[in-house]
Amino acid sequence: SIAEITDEAGKVERVVEAIARSLLEQQEGAGAIAHSVEAIANMAQDSADSASKVAQEVGGLERSAAALTQAVQRFRLS
């Protein structure tokens, strides 16, 4: 009967709407995950940049220490 068909169509419509809502929620979740991954990648890059700066500073300190050691040795020899 038409009433049964209409009732079944309503059920199908509700299922489709529920699926659509679920897909939208998943899409929003995926967007949030992508944003988090981007933030983590940015933090990793910042950490790498900081590590590079620290390495440069260490290199400068090593050169200064070597120069001071040579200066002390020259002072002792004179």
C-alpha cells in the first residue's frame, strides 16, 4: 500500500540522514586530526631549528675554548 511505501521511504530517509551526519562528523574529526598533525609538524620544525642554533652555539664555544687554550699555552711559554 501507499502508506507502507511512504513509511518505508521515511525510514530510509532517516537512515540516510544518520549516515550523512556520521560522515560529516568523521570529516570534521579528520580536519581536526589534520590540524593537529600540522601543529606537531610545526613544533618538530621549531625543535629542529632550535637544535641547529644550539649546535652553532656549541661550535662557537668549542672554538673559543680552543683559542683560550692556545692563548694560555702561549702565555706559559713566554
